[in-house]
Amino acid sequence: MYELYFLPGACSLATQVVLRELGQEVKIINRQQVEGFEAINPIGSVPVLVDDGAVLTEGAAIMTYLLKKHRSPLLPSGGAEYQAALQDIMFANATMHPAYSKLFFIAQNVTDEKTKRGIFDAAAESIRKLWDVVESKLSDRQYLGGDHPSAADIMLAVYSRWGDYFPVDISFGARTREMLAAVQSMPSFVRSVQAEQDEVAR
């Protein structure tokens, strides 16, 4: 059984969803309840995945590790389709994720409300432009992966929820809204959200 360290609603949620899509058993552990977590991951971030004693960090690296270990349509096995799927994962992890991270940084570090409002608006505009890229990619397909969800779709569905934490207006195109709704209604996604809520309530 895998062990997954998480924070509620964080990017670790995507890892949990993928594990469930792969049919793998997982024990989730709330990072907030772990004393000395930095001994497990010196950076202090999640996700952290433990596989038979091996400690794995960095979301995209964990994602590709799991998808190579457990073959699945979430990641094509090779060729141009594999490269495109890997590109989508990196877009989600290295481009969209940091764009949203700016919102958290602003909320925690900018105290002047007028200044904060302006920076929030600028950050939200940058995020909207990234979602426009996603909308363009979905012009001829239901998901980034084609006819079925990919790992990147799951990652983006998690990140899309983060705007609700802040006073920003981040809009999505029609096809993007359909994709996000479809992914968030997947049994694996619903079950993962509930598992986090249950663990936090303990």
C-alpha cells in the first residue's frame, strides 16, 4: 500500500486521484498532523509518496513514476502521444501551478489592501491567459488526453479550485468548464476529496 502525505485541497489531491484511477490502495496522512515533517521532506511540501520505504517528492516526478509503474491510458506508452501527455503534465505542474501559487504568496505577504487588490488582479489575469491556452487545446477534444482524462486534466481540475480561496475572478472557457466538471465528477476524484475531509475531521 502506498502512503501519501497531503494537505487538504493541495496538489497532493491529484496524486491521490491518480492512485485511485490506477486501482492502487493508498493511506493518506495529513501533513499538518505530522511533527517533524521536514525530516521526511526537507522542503516541507506535499505531495510526498512512500512506496515500500522509498520516499518520493515533487508532484510531476511522482505522477510520471506512478504512470510508468502502473500502465494506464492516463499516460500513453510512447511516441508523439507520450510526449504530448508529458508536455501537458509539465504545463500543469510547472506553469499553471506556480501561477496559482502567486495568489497564496500575495495573500500571505502583501498587507496594504489597495496594493494587494491590484496584484491579485494582475495575477488572476495571468492565470486566465493560461486557461485560454487550455481552452484552445480542447477545441477538438473533450480532454487534453483526447477522449479520456489524462493526468494533466486531473492536475488542472485540482488547481482550478484554488481561485475560490481568493477575491479574484478567474473565468474558464466553455470547453474547459466541461472538462473540469467531468473530471471533478469522476468517482476517483469524489472519493479522494471525501477521504481528505474524513482524515481532517479525525
